[in-house]
Amino acid sequence: MSYTKWFQAQGDRHKELVDRLVKKGLNKEEIIEYFYFENMVEKELNFCPLYAEPRKCHDYEKLNCYLCACPNFRFKDEGIKEIDEKMLFSTCSIDSKDGKQFKNESAIHQDCSGCLVPHKHEYIKKNFDLNWFNIMDKCTL
């Protein structure tokens, strides 16, 4: 699956869930609380394929999944640029010290598994928008 297809599908899934929560009368803080990993595994098993295991994508006790993708992640399906005969497909706009790159014979991809920036309550609260695509508006290059 391409970055773009995943991004669109996840954004649509996020919108559907947030719309349901808004209809139930949840406010901003309650919506953020709802997205904690343990609650999502219990109530929204289809939101993420890792929930079925259940396994976290980041080793963090208070993992919040509201920003299941990072607003600092940048991608381009066709590739951003060539580096040492490999195509760079994704990168981190803030060069997080906890991020790294995955490289194979022909490609370089951003590996965010060590970074917790978008999964902390205060970050989500600061960047909150009911529309996930508004928060992620700079991801697609």
C-alpha cells in the first residue's frame, strides 16, 4: 500500500470515529482521552491492525493514538530525492533525535518507531483539530 492510500484511508477512518464521538457529545478533552491505546483496543479494534494483537507501535505507557500519523512526517510516493543511488520516500520535518531511517538496496524511509512526539497528551491538545487532515496538511509533498 502506498503512503498516499494509507494516509487517505486512515484519515477517513479517523473522521468516521471522531464524528461518532462528537455525535455522542464528547468534548475536545474527552475525545483525546478516548484515543488512549487501552481504550481503543477495547472499543475500536478495527481502527488499527496492531490492536488485534494487541501491540503498540511505540513503546510508551501512555500512548495516545489520536495522531496515529505524525504532522512532522513528510512523504512522496514517487520519491522526494535521490541520495547515494537510493530514493528517499519519507522524512521527518523536525529531524527528531528519536527518529531514524530504514534503508534497503534502492529506498530510504523514515522510521518513527522510536519517536513519541505526536503521541503525548500535551502535543495533541496543542495541535488538536477535529479534522485529522487539517493537522496533517503538510505531510504530503
